[in-house]
Amino acid sequence: MGRMHADEHAIDTALVRRLVRGQFPEWADLPVTPLPSGGTVNAVYRLDSSLTVRLPLTAGGADDITKERRVLGTLGELPVAVPAVVAVGEPAQGYPWPWAVHGWLDGSPAFEDRAAHGLAEFVLALRAHQADGPPASRGRPLSTVDTATRGAIEELRRTDEAFDADAAHAAWSEALDAPQWTGPPCWVHGDLMPSNLLLRDDRLAGVLDWATAGLGDPAADLIPAWNLLTAETRPTFRDAVAPDDATWARGRGRALSMAVIQLPYYRHTNAVISANARYVLTELGVLTRCR
């Protein structure tokens, strides 16, 4: 796997140690360990046993440091743990952007479908928050990503993936035709990928990566119905969240859009994201095999 982004900054353990030592001398002697991650925005390192260091890979991810800190400070009580922002570092040592230190959350990424009930409980609890917040990154109408989605479908058509582009176009058009959300904007996380969901004792225990969260269409948090759950457990999640048919259709479209955009971009550079995109497209019936 190669570098994910053309403008990605080189980050390694030595750089993280220098940044921590220079700005947080109280942690200077703590061990720094790179964490394997399917993330596409940050490089993540474990700092001793109780902290993580998150460094944006590109300039585009740097704004997420401020946004995530604001969002995490807004959230009230939730049925799962969320990361605590312990400190924010400044550009230094040749690294050009802000970076963050978060509290460590115990758990394993939810690469299985055991979280349907807990996931629904979390989605509904977050949606019930009344606090003001920023617009959710994926909370806008699907039409705002129409050009990007159709372009990615055509890009995938030209690959060796066992992908049915015509079926994908039809599924995307069906989602676009669903009635839009006309209720008040709801709090959504917007990036409920399996690697952002932590399980402990086979239950959803924590949710990571809040930079995309904010107010918008509740369909944004239906994505795990296709990126995590199976045909057997998807109805459990749907029954518990109880979206109307239009919201469910928009959620399906959002999952499709994310997957077709992710797969051609990351298929040679991020095995975790590309495998999950293939899983989504298989569940949606537009990829005939998941490799």
C-alpha cells in the first residue's frame, strides 16, 4: 500500500516524539507507538497506554482538529464513550498544522455485525440532542454529491472490479428521487464506519472520529446498515431506528455514494477502506463478488 494522498505530509514516530517533547514535556518520556488504522484523514499514534496522538495527513484535514474539538465539547450524555480532547498541539518541527492528543478508548473495531441494537440506541440518542452545532459534512442533500458519485461510478466501470455500473446508476437515481428531509436538522455523526465503532464484550462501547458530525439529514447515520450489518441484522437496526421509507432510501444512497467514491481512490493505497467499500457495494447488489 502506498501513500493515500498526493499532498500527504510525511509523518513518522520520530516526528511525533519531537512534537510531544517540544510542546508537552510532561509526556516526553512516554512511549510512542504507531497504530494500524484504516483512517484516511489522520495518522494515529498511541502515547503510552492512555492517550492517542492524531496528526492530519493533509491541509484539508487540519480544519478537522478545531471542528472536532468544538463538537466533542458540545455533546451531552450518550450511551457510548467518546474521545476526550486532552490537548491540542501547534505546528512545529517542520509539521505545518495543528494536531491533537485524545484520551484512549478501550475496544475493538466493529468488523462484525454484533452492534445493531447498540448502534440504533446511539443514533437515536445523538439525534435527540438539542444543542446548536455546525452543518454535518454528510448532512446535505444527496444532489450535492451527484456529480462526484456519477463520476466515480464511471471510473469504477473502467477498472477490473466486478462492478455493475448500470445497476449502480439506477440505485443512485432511485435514492436521488426519494423525497428530501423537510424536518429540522438533526445531530448526526456522519462517518459511522466500522473502524470508528468500538466494541467491548460484544456491545457498542465507543464512537471515534467526530470531525464530520453536526446538524443535517438523519439519513447520514443509516450508512452502517450497509457498511457493517448484514441482510440478517439490517432489519433489527431499521426497526429500532424507525426511519421513514424516504430516509432509508437516502441512507442507502449515501452508503452507495461513499463506497463508489472511496473504492477507486483507495483501492491501491488503503486495504481497510477499499475492502469495506467492496462490502457495501456487494450488500447493495452492484458488486458481484467481494475480493
